[in-house]
Amino acid sequence: MKKLVGIALLASFLLSGCGDSTSKAKELPKDTTHKAVAAETKVVKKSAEVAKLMPKESKEKEVGVKKSQTPNVSKFYTIFKDAAKIAPDGKEMLLVFGQDGDPYTDKLKEDILNDSDLESAIKEIVTPIYIDARGKKMHKFLHNGELMDVDTKTLVSIYNVSATPTLIFADKEAGHIFVVPGYMPPKQFKATLDFVKEGAWKGKDRKNGEVYKALKQYYEAHGIQIKAAKK
């Protein structure tokens, strides 16, 4: 129990997003990654749940997103690939779970569209895929070298997504590296991408929190201050 609490605290410094996800879906067979991946992402779920309690008006005020602001959807999807196929395609992979109307998701999209350096880093370093966490679509999901048919609710369950945006980083074989549950400002986002690009996560155990320790140290080394999640 002490170990789990410690890991959760390490992960919680990454949190600031809001939202939840619900939709009908079929379950993955018991011999798939569902339980294994869920166990690994479990450490960030508790901290992410805090954000779900924030009223919508408070969310909008905190991230500075006006109701009239709407990201350029068509341009955004020239950066992020269609979620019909979820596979790394030779690079590390970034999955972004978001939802329409969530100010944190909109703010993240705006950052990407308005920051050419961030846009270039995303395109260069990862295979970026955006998933509507409230969607009801079917996806081809890479697992153990094979593409499986899963729906959106199953993906949300696999990764224990309980807040939007949630960012999932995976390796070139689609293996889970780490989770960032919440909105990241551009500077932190770029540093996280560099952390992935440099392979600073390799050899770090996700289950005992080593990868989160390494990420925190990477932030500190690059002058990025992360505020602890409010309780």
C-alpha cells in the first residue's frame, strides 16, 4: 500500500485536466492487455479523479478558455492521425484522449495549433493520434504485433482514462511508457517529447514509478516547475 501511494504521488504532479468518459462497448478477451495495462495506469487514476469534481465554469476560468473559442479542427487533424488505426508506425506513439466542449482539451489543441515548434516536435518525435473519449467508434488497435478490433469505450477502459485530456505515451511496439493525466503547457509538453525522443524513459520500471521519477528529474533539469495537484 505504501508503494502504491508513493507512485500515485509521483504521478499526481502531472495532473491538471478534467472530464470523464462513458459509452457502450464490448470487452477485450481476458488474454489481452486489458488487465495488464489497467494495472500499470492505475497509479494515476486516483489523482485524475480529483479534476472530475471541478465545475465547468471553474475549468474555463482556470485554463483561460472563452466559450467562443474553438480550435481549428481541420488543421488539427493534419497533425494528429485518424484514430481508426492505433499503431506507432515506426515511432514512439502519443495518444491524446479528449472530448468536445472540455476547455482543457480545447486549450491543448490551441497550443498545438499556435506553436509551430510544438507542432514540429510532435510530428518529428511521435506518431500522434487523437481519440474522442466519448466516441462510439471502432478502432484497429495494435497488440502483440497484431491489429485487434476494439471500440472507444474499450480503449478508455484499457488506459483507465478518467479525465480529459489524458496523454498516453507508448514505445515503437505500442508498449505503454507513461501517462500524463491533464493539460500540459507548451514548454512542459515540448520537454516531455524531448524526454521521449532521448529515450530517458528506457530501462525505467513503470510499475514502481521509476519512469515518473525520471520525468520529474528531467523537468527540473530543464527549469520546468510543476505544481502539485490540488486536493
